[in-house]
Amino acid sequence: MSTVTILTMDAPYESANSTTALRIVDAAIRKGHNVNVFAYEGAVSYSVTTQKPHQNPVKGTSVEEERHPNTKDWVAALLSAAQAKGVKLDWVRCGLCEDERGAFEQVPGTRRGSPADFVKQIASSDNVLVIPTK
Amino acid sequence: MAKILNIVESAYRATIEEQDDTILWFSHMLANAGADIAVLLRGNAVNYLSKGQEVGDLRFGDAGLGNPPRIAEDVAVLRSKKGVPIYYVLEDATQRGLERSSLIDTGEPVAQADLARFVSGYERVFHW
């Protein structure tokens, strides 16, 4: 078992970067690795609990038919998956970044932090991947 | 009513999380609202016409995609049900190895050399 740290920076619903980050987290957990996430800038919005799924007026589908999971659901699912697998998922949100965005209601099991936490994550990791906003 | 051209170049932008392409979706909504609109696919977005697109069962933990994006179908419906003309830049498809036979029938090619004349036929041009 190794430990990997992933810093992700893009907001959800803006690019493929957030999907990619979540896929890597998911794959690492499935392989039995500990994962640290540092959600920086727009990425603090992955785990905002006030996200809501919506109907799709283009396709004429209801909320139920659309079955559109929000990123908060994926973060919660990854936390559950890590627990079930017996590995650690330490999901740290940049506190000042969420203050700027008013992103205060967050998925339980994630925690508010600062770049100092990222330094600690780096120190405890076998490798680190930064996925920046371009 | 002003003729509108949506030029879609930013491709596969958050299409997994959105379960569709946001600009195609926006184009549907504009058409629903009565806009006289056309779509031109250029750059990597020409791949939206490819028949070979497939999004499998993507899951994060136990949370999966409800309705994975079916972008070629969305383009086809935009044409067939909303009457929105769909165009693509021929050379952009050729450069990516996309032959006509690999594309859905919905799109009409526009040569790069004809783009200026083509775009001048629209009063509002939005480049996404």
C-alpha cells in the first residue's frame, strides 16, 4: 500500500480535469492505496452539499429519469469506498478558497485546511500529482 | 430575427459531469425559444459527429453516471427535431482522420476556404 496526493484546482462542470482527478482517486482506492486530496481554488466546489440534480428540458426528462449525480455525490461515494476498502482518503479543502466562494456547506468527512496541509500531505506521500487550471 | 451561428470548438468540456455538451444543450434551448440558429463544429468538436463515440459505465465508488453523454445522438436530434443546421469544418475532420463514412449523416462540411463567406451569412456569431 502506498500513498498518493492529488491537488486539483478546476471547478466542477468546467473541464475534464475534475472528472480525471476523481477517476484517479477512484482507481487508487480500488487498488488499495491511501489517497490525499487537496482541493484548491474552484475545486472546493466539488463537495458543496447544496448542489442539486436537475431535470433536462432538452430531453424532456425528469430529475428522476435524468439520474444525474452531482460531484458532491461522487466525493461522498469515494469517502465510503475508501472506508469499505480500509484505506484512507484525506480530502482537504482550501479554507480561504471556500471563503471566497461562500462554499461553506461541505460533504462530511472532508475537512477545511490550508496549503500547510498540502505540505504535510506531500511529506507523507510516495508521489504527488498536481492537476492545475490552465 | 437575427440569424445566429454557434461555433463550437471547445470539445468534451465537462461532458461527463454534465452528461451532455453544454453548448449543444444551450443551442437546443435557444432553438426551443424560437432562435434562428445554426451550429458549426470546428477543431476537436468535429468529433462530436463521430459514430464511434462510447461512454461506458463510469463509476466513482458506488455512484455511477445516470445517463452517460451520447453526443452524436444529441447532435442528430438537434438537427432532426429542432431543425438546427449542423456544419463542420472539413479540414478539421480530415486532419483527425475522420472520414465521411465514420460520421453521422447530420453534418454538412464547410471548407476552410469558404469559412469567411459562410460566417458572413449570420448576424450574430458566438464562438465557444
